[in-house]
Amino acid sequence: MLRVERLRADHAPALLDFERENRAWFTRSIPDRGDAYFTEFDDRHRTLLAEQEAGLRHFHVVLDGDGELVGRVNLVCVEQGAAELGYRVAERAAGRGVASAAVAEVCRLAARAYGLAELRAVTTLDNPASRAVLERNGFETVGTLTLTGRPGLRYRRLLTPP
């Protein structure tokens, strides 16, 4: 059973471990965060929590049945009732429906808890797993783009108010 929790200060150690353990896995499909992300993690974590408290962003961790952090789902660029969705799942949890379930839960939270009416997302064409997660969760393709030099797609999902 998965749990999606709003990011808190006490998630920092597990989140840093998650990012370190999966760094190579993530960079196969998305741009690397760079070394500064890891060396400045504590300061960055505090900044993100302050932005979340201000309602500018909504960060979530995904925990498995044992309470281990296996993913994260974030809503960023929050303004005028819309936000951009981003997510990542640990290599050991990939292919087991974790991303689809976590994205579904964050879509519910976006409408009910955060009052959002629209979510946007992007992914590259060479990331079929990410495209499948979005499509399973009701996102529709609305355009194309180039993402880190690779062709990609823009997605949108309109949310139903509670």
C-alpha cells in the first residue's frame, strides 16, 4: 500500500538518500540535478518548505508499505488555478504502478486540497513509461516541445472541483 505525504522537514534524510541512490537511474530520462543539488541539499530543502508554506509549490513524497521513500510528486509553478506536475520513482519501484497511483492521488489533492483547476506536464517522446502514467491519469496531449534537446510532448488535465 502506498502513501502520499506532503513534504515535511523530517523527510529530508530519506529524500536525500532517495535522490543519491537513484541519480544515475533518473538521468537516463531527465536532466541531472547537478552536484550542487546534493551539496546544498539542506538549504534547498528549507527553501522548498518555505515556498510550499507560501502556496507557491506543493511537494509530496511517496512511501511504500514499509514506510520507505520510493518516489516524489511535485506541483510547481502554481498560479491562477494551475500548476505543473513532475514526478520520479525509484528504480526498484519502477514498473509496479507506483507512479500512476501517486500521480492519481496528487491529482485528487490538487483539486480538493489546493483548489487547482488544471495541471500541466511535459515528457520526452523517448520516455514511454512517463507518457503512459500521464495518459492513465487523464492527461491529454496538447502540443510538442523540445526538452533538453529531445523531442517531447506537452500534456494537460482539467480537474473536477470537489
